[in-house]
Amino acid sequence: MMRKKMNTHDEKQARRMQADREELAERIAHVLPRDSKVEVQPGLVLTRLSSPTGPEHAVLEPWFCMIAEGAKDVLLGNEWFHYDPAHYLISTLGVPAVGRVVEASRERPYLGLRLSLDPSVVTSVMVESGVAVDSRGEGVGVKGVGVSPLDADLLNATVRIVRLIDRPGEYRVLAPLIVREIVYRLLTGPQCGRLRHLATVGGQTHRMVRAVKRLRDSFDKPLRVEDVARELGMSVSGFHAHFKAVTAMSPLQFQKHLRLQEARRLMLSEDLDAGEAGYRVGYDDQSYFSRDYKRHFGKPPMRDVERMRKLATA
């Protein structure tokens, strides 16, 4: 009898999740009838794509990401993360990464959602809910990106926030409550350790948050790992090990990725040549910059920029 009840419950939950997935896909497709990426409300971004994409380099800010239809891969350091309608992705530290949509077609387009995670909201929900906050070993070694199976309650909360998109008055009042619910469900799920990256509760992981901010704020300046470690009150070896455990990169690799992405942006948006862009992000040697750029993006700077401009006007 007990097994029969459990089977019935599982079947009901599976039907509920399938209905919610279908509704989420329909609503995103309705808001975005053509391929595009739009911030439909502050902090809430929807994406529609009708074909797979090549590698796209970006800095992953603190986000909760879901897919209603299709699939995507994200590369952090040397580790790939795959997610789809049955899984969600969390990013918490503003790390450079590479993403690519791997499942999309005109008949079944990629339909994705991205919700910004506010550290103050995460901290508030953690404190108010009574979720255990033990800084001993909290989040140490937990990377800034992770994927977990999607559960029925988290999916349903996401559907409810998307329902409010076309009702701005209700969105302003109700969306913040649903965001707090989403954060709570993340904190009480398998991503709890990763969410603590965003909470201001101290510990080694939060030293890494400070380190990431330090590197991002001064990526164009020479990096002395010894100075950063001393500022954080850590040994050089300890800092290096913790930083790589969380970001999947060494501090120098992290800085290089930030420099190259900013150089690409400067050439695209400010029409700088390769020499000037490289100099602006901290490279004194143009040939060294060109070699690093080609190794990272696959083409020399100006050829890559020309390709990006053609894609943007296609």
C-alpha cells in the first residue's frame, strides 16, 4: 500500500513538472516570437535561439539559469557543465567562462531564462529562514558554477515569476517575494554551499569573493599574487589552492581571461585597433597579446572582431 501511494505521488509530481515545463516554454516563446535575448524585467533575461551556437565567452555574474527547451554547455577552466530542462545552473562569483547552446532548432528552439541573484537577498533569506550558517569549511572547494537536478517546487516558482512579466504592477509587488522563494529553495537544496559564496558570513570562501573582486577591479594592472594573499591574510600556497578550487583557474589565468574579454569588447564597441586594446588591458607587448588572444578565441584579434561584426549583422 505504501509503495502504491509513493508511486501515485511520483506520477502526480511528474505530471505537474511536465505541465510546468510546457507552460514555461510557451510563455517564453510568446514573449520572444523571434530569436533574441531580452531583459524583460530588471534582473530577468529570456533567450530564444533557433540553432546551436559556437563558443561564446562571457563573465558569469551571480545568476540562476534554467532552460525550458534545448540544452547548453558551460566551460569553466577545464570542466564542462551541461544543463537542460531537467537541470538548472548556478553561477556565483563573476568568473570568466565559455558557453554554447548545443540543442536548438526552428521546430524546437532553445528557450532559456536567467535570473540575477542579489547577495543581500541571499543573506537576508539565509538569516530569516534559519538555514544553518556554519562558516567552518563552508563552501571551501565549491566552484563558482554548478548544475543540479530541477525539482518541482523550484520549477513552479520560476513559472510563477514568468507569468507576471506582462503585468508590471503585479510584478513589482509579487516578483520580489517569488525571488526570495527561489533563493530559499536554492539554499535548502544541493546548491546551498554555492549560494554561500554570495552571503556575507565570513570564512575562506568569502576571502575568495574578495579576491575575485580585487582581480576584476584591477585586471589591467600587474598582478602580484603575494600582495593579494597578504591582503586576505592567507599564505600564497593557501590562497592559490582555494582560488583555483573555486574558480577552476589560477589567479594569473583568471586575470588573463578578463583582460582578453575586455580587449575584445574594446575592439568591438570602441573600434580600437589590436595594439591599443592590448595596451589598455595591460599588455605591453603586442605580439604577446596577439598570441594570447588567438589561443583564447581561436583567431587573431582583428580577424576575430571582423567575424563577430559579420555575425552581428547577419
